[in-house]
Amino acid sequence: MQRIATGELRLVELSRHYGDFVAVDGIDLDVPAGSFFALLGPSGCGKTTTLRMVAGLEEPSAGRIMLGADDITNTRAHQRRVNTVFQSYALFPHLSIIDNVGFGLRRLKVADWKSKAMEALAMVKLADRANQRPRQLSGGMQQRVALARAIVNRPEILLLDEPLGALDLKLRREMQIELKRIQSEVGITFIHVTHDQEEAMTMADTVAVMRDGHIEQLGAPAELYDRPATAFVANFLGKSNLIPIELIEPGVAVITAVTPGVKIPVAPQTIPATISEGLHLGIRPEKVHLASGGVQDDRPQLVGQVSDVSFTGVSTDYLVRLEWGQEFTLTQPNDGTSRARLGERVTLTWDPKQAFVVGAD
Amino acid sequence: MGSAISTALRWLRKHAIIIIGLLIIAYIMLPNIVVIIFSFNQPVGRRNGIWHEFSFNAWTHICAPAGMCDAVGLSLGIGVVAALVATVIGTMAAFALVRYRFRGRGTTNLLVFFPMATPEVVMGSSLLTLFIAVGVRSGIATILIAHILFTLSFVVTTVKARVASMDPALEQAAADLYATPSQAFWRVTFPLAAPGIAAGALLAFALSFDDYIVTSFNAGPSTITFPMYIWGAAQKGVPVQVNVIGTIMFLGAIAIVAIAQGIGSRKSKVEA
Amino acid sequence: MAFALPGARPRKSAKRRRGLFVPAILLLPALIWLVFFFVVPTIALASQSLQTGSIYQGFQFTWAFSNYTEALSTYWSQMVRSFIYAASATVFTLAIGFPLAWFIAHRSGRFKNIVLVLVVAPFFTNFLIRTLAWQTILVDGGFVANVMKATGITGFLNWIGLVPNDSLLGSPFAVICGLIYNFLPFMVLPLYTSVERIDQRYLDAAADLYSNGWNTFWKVIWPLSLPGVVAGTLLTFIPAVGDYINAKILGNANTTMVGKVIESEFLVNLNYPIAAALSFVLMIIIIVMVSAYVRAAGTEELV
């Protein structure tokens, strides 16, 4: 059955149950062809199960998997033009590197598999290791072999199951750049599963944040970061300060954590139309400033006491205890502004348009 | 002086396990060395227990004692067939037991374990009881049945351990790389399990070739295996040629493993 | 074809069927073998043990429990002796096997495979030949016998009753030594498998946490080796109880073990019911002991 490669993946109400446990709860997802897509979430959120269902290694309990116009739900792993870079790499220990990389091509009966495999090895800069065994290679090299072994088949979709999890930080950063370069070179759709938010944001054009088997929010990294739809997303992607509020009139909210409530201005465009109960105002640490001198009237203003100071070089991180006991985190760039001392009383302020409003978690 | 003693003691402590290990190896080797030395003996009378004179006689006339070489041939044949059958059906069972969850799996594991937990004399006598009850004449077939039975459990256990230690992601990777289930089995699963299967087969052969007790219950009057031959000869004095066979088997086993090792290390050297 | 099937149900039922079919086929030959040549013979043995009659007049099933009382009252001493010999041999095999397994796993370096082969290779020299070699080694007036006599070991063994009449051959000592020697590989191989997995850094960690050598052994090494210890002791003890070759070649009339009795009753006296009763008792005792032992050691998953 010859088909035109599209690389466009669509999941329709895809579910996976294990007895009573629902691993994936009817997700709908469109992954456009040629994109670098990340499935991000904490362990146990169903992201790996979703990936394995796309690979054909796990069977859906319900729903469909579409590759372009074809329903591939009922096909088996070896029949799908989808390849996986496994978390443990899963390199065949009894085969040489070149035979590992050529494994898929030989199954596909590609005549010049050897030269194609060598090309793929050259792409990951391991051509000189072709005749060695996997165990003779370092972790980072094995990772690159696993990538070459998958990519050499020119699958419609490449699945990456936390492929950088076993690497140390420096190597991981290098590989992130490498993966992005390769993806733009070959133009295959990449679906990358990870629990590392920084990794997902650095690499992917689109990120889907998963939680308890469903997709919590989907969008470009900047969009997710600046406009998280839920408290979960706000906390999973970086740090956030969340304050319980109630809207009392357009553009003004009152903080409900204290009585009498403190009034603060809220930008109307940040308020979601659908939620009205249990609202929280969220603000990222790097968007909070220490006010020196007066604060403009249309800016929020909170007073607290510095309870912790840590200097990181690039910036100074503060913990500020507010009057109702909540600790606010804020990051002050090392741009020459004067630093606050431990125990000092400070005033915090931010641009209301940089804040966001989410419902209770 | 005192420091010399304490240095010696410290050295002894540090190397104690090596010294003990080597002593135990020597203990294990001792009877084999005796067997080898006495294969060159020219004993006085029938008993090959006291050193008399060096001679190649037994080595140049291996098949001189009546019936001995036939017995060795029979044992080799039985060992090969029993190991082959036990390895095939044992490997199949091991895969089923490791790779599938099904009702009765625990019972099956227990059933596999029981023959290992049964003294040979009980196994031999119960098989004989059955053969008598159904009127089967003892012979090569009954010996084979018995040998396959007691080697089977060892094969299953050995292969099971190997298969259980294999990363299931490897087979998934094979399927992911377009291998059909049968290609995945023959190109990935089987080569990875092969060392365990080979070890199981070798163990099965060794156990079969070595067995006296079970065999003595199930052998017919004309099916004298090598151990039975030795047992029979032991009463009146074992011929020197028995030591020759023992030596050949011992050195043969070491040679096989050494060759396998050599191939393995040459391979990795070429790759390195 | 795309939207013809809602959901994935049809394939799922197919897989479930395949999920039972494949293991059934794989297991079938082994199960047939085990049932027909292990379970059925065991039942035949149980039945035989309750029959009366003789080989000439034929046997009838008569619930003859008297076979058991007769067998045990005649041969209880051989039965008890077998268990005592096998138990002492197992203890010593463990004592020798453990340091050897540790040596192979952690201290033999690049000679590991060679040493492993040396442990297994004697398997290929016949059991009987090796036991006969011990006859040569322990012979009266030989080197070993002289050294042991000179150092007073023989005297000590005589005093505790293991060497009754100054001759090493034909003594319980020789029989137990033979058992230790012959079953050592069965002890060492499972021990080696367990011990090899023990990360050497555990020992550093134990030492770092103020543990001396003794504590490190009992609190860290021993618990981690337990699966190997249980497997090894079972594979040594069980065959040793039923063995009679060592008792025959290295012992005398006073060291006869129950295996020899069963063999003679079966093959020489043709007294099948008594032989079957003895066999069955031996099997039951071992099953009870093994279950209790495995449970006590907490390694049930071993089986």
C-alpha cells in the first residue's frame, strides 16, 4: 500500500485504560506536518502512553490515530512509518553500530542501506564508529546512534521518548541544539515527550501540556508561558506567584487572602471570560519589581519584608513575605539597580498587562 | 619486627579471599588431576589405584576394554538427543513463562521446579513404576524420557533467567524498525537469548552424560551407558581407559569454552 | 478504509485470543512431558506404595498402609542418616561455596571466565570417575591420610565419631566429603549469580556508615545473596539426600543411605511396594522441608 507521506498526525478521542486506571482520557490532537511538537507533563500524566500508542507499541482502548488521511489505529508497530528514539536507546547489543542503524532499512528492503546508514551516521558525527558495538560508546554517542537509527528510515513522524533524560546537563543542552538542527534539516515531524519544561520550550514550536491523561493547554512556548490557562500550567512552566482575588469592578480586583481586602488593578484583557469563581492573579517572578520611590496609581502595590536573598550572578532572587504570610518570589536582574537586604521592608509592583488570571486549581 | 608482622597480617587480610578462592579451586581440581595422572598409569593387576609405571598404553588402546567405547558412544548419543529435545521444549516454555501472564503460570512454574526438587532415586523409581505399570520395556527410549525430564527443568531455569534479563524495549525497537514478529524474534530476541540457551543445552548434556542413578532404574539389559559401565567395572577394578575418557571429556570441555572465549575476545579486539 | 471501524475493539479481542494461544503452544510440549513423566509416575508411585502382592503373583491395590510402617521400621536409620549426611554436606558446601563465589564474582579480575570454567568443567569428567579418584586420594597410607594422621585431624574425627576405625575410606567423613565435593558446583553457580549482582559500592557505603566487616557481611552481603543461598542449598541438599554413589564408593556397610535401600528393594529384591513407600516418604519429607525453608527465607518468588 503506497501512500503519500504527509507527516501530519491526528489523534481523535484517543484513550487508554488499564483496568480502572485511565492513563489517557480521550485526547484530541492535531500535529501539523513538519513541526517540532512537545508533549510536556509530570510523570504519570499519560504522555509516554500517548507516544507509545502512536508508535503502535500500545493499543488504544478507544479512539483513532490518523496519519494524514489514513486511519492507522489497527495497524501494528512494524507497519507504521513512524520511528521512535527510545528512552533507554534500546540499541541492539549484539549488532554493530552500522547494523543497528541499517536495521530498519534492511527490513524495508532498501538496496543501498549501507550507504544510507553511513550518511545517517555522518550526520550525527559517528561515521568512524560504524564497526563498534553499542557498549563501546558513551551515553551521548549511543543517544546519537539511536537518533540516526530512527531518522535514517525517513519516517513520517519521529517520536522521541525523553531521549535526553539520561544525559548530563551540558550534553543535554548540546543535544537539544543538535536535535533542532537535524529536525530543520530533514523536515520530519518530531514529537518529543519530556517532563523538562525548559527542554520543551527551547526546542518545540508547539507544546501540549498534559495532566492526568488529558491535554491541559496547547500552544507556542511563549504563549503558554505568558498566558497560562490554568494554575497547573502556570506552575509547571516556570515559577508563578498566585494570589487569590475577586473582581469588584472592571479593571479592579480585591485580594481575598486578607480582610479588609487590598485593591489592585487588573488588566481587562488578561481576565478569562469563562471563569468567575476562585480566580487567582498570577505574576512571574521576573516581572515583579522592587519599587524605589513612588508607584504610579494605576500599578499594583504590595508591601512585604525580604525573608531570603540569593545572588545567582545573572540576577538576585528574593523571597518577600507579604502581610498575609504568603511568600512572593521575585527576580531582579543584575542591571545595576540597588539590591534589597534581608529583613528590609520593600514595596512590590508590576505591569498589570504582564500578569494573568487563572481559575482555582 | 612488630611492624613486619603487622604488614604481613594486613597483606594476608587483604588477599585472604583470593588465597581461599585459589585453595578451593585447587580442591576442585585435585580429583581431576588424579584422573589425568592415572590415565598414564600401568597398574599392577586390575585396580588402577596405586601408581606403578608411566605408560601411553591406555591412550593408544582406548577401546581395548570390552564394551567401554560402546557405552561412551551410547552416553554421547543419549546426551546429545536429550539435550536437544530438552533445550527446544525448555526454551519454548521459558519464553512462555517470562513473556506472558496467564492463569496457571504459578502452577506451571512450580511444576517445572518440582523435578529439580526430587531426588534422583525417587524420580528414577517413580518412572520405573510407571513403565512397569503400562508394560513398557526399558531401553534407550525410557532412558531418553527420563533424561529429558530431569534436564528440562534446568534448561527452563537457565533460559528463563536470561530472557527475564533482556530489555523488552529491544524487541519493541525491532518492531518500530519495521521488523515483523518473526523477523524481530530471529534477528533480535533469539541472538540475545542465545547465550542462555547454549548454557542450558551444555548443562543438559553434562547432566545427562553424568547421570547414573536415574539411568540405572530405566536402562535395559543391553543399554549400558558410560556411568553404568564404570559402576559395573568398579566392583572388580576400573580399567585405565576410563580415566582416558574422563581426561578427554574434561579437557574437551575446557577447550570448547576456551575457543568460544577466544572467538569472543578476538571479535571485540577487531572492533575496538 | 479510514473511518470504517469505530474505535479499536475488533483488534483487541483478536489480540486477547492470541495472548492465550501463543503461550499455550509454547508450553504444551514441556507440560506434556512434565505431566506424563513426572506427575503421572508420582501418582503411580503413590499407588504402588499402597499395594500388596509380589512380582510373581501380581500386585493389588489394598490401601496397604502397613507398607509404610514396615518400610520405616526397617529402614529408619538409613533414612535419618541420609538427612544428617546431606544436611552436614550442605552446610559445608555453603561454607566453601560462598567464598569461592565471591572470589569469582569480585576478585578474579580478568581470569573470571577461566575460573568459572574450572568450577564447571569437572562436571564433564564423570561423577563416578571423580568419586573413584577420591578413593585414590584418601587411600590408607596415602599422602592425605598420613598428613591428617600426623596433624591429629584423624584423631579428632575419630573422637567425634566421623572416622570410626582410623581408616579414612569407609567412614562417614569420606562420604560427607564426597557429597560436598560432588555438589559444590550446584552450590557455587546460583551463589555466583546472586553475589555478582552485589554492587561493591554497597560495601563502601556500609563501611562509611560505621559497619565493621562482620556487620557488613550479615547486614548487607548475606541478605542480598539470599536468593542464591536458597537456590544453592536446595540444589545441593535435595540430590544429596537421595544420593547413594558416594556412600557406596567412599563408605562401608554402616554408611548406607536411603537411596541405596530404595534401589536394592526396587532392582534387587523386586519388593516394589516397600521401595515405593520409601521413595514416597522421602519425597514428602523433602517437599515439607523445602516449603518451610523457602517460606522462612522469604524467597518464594525463586520458584
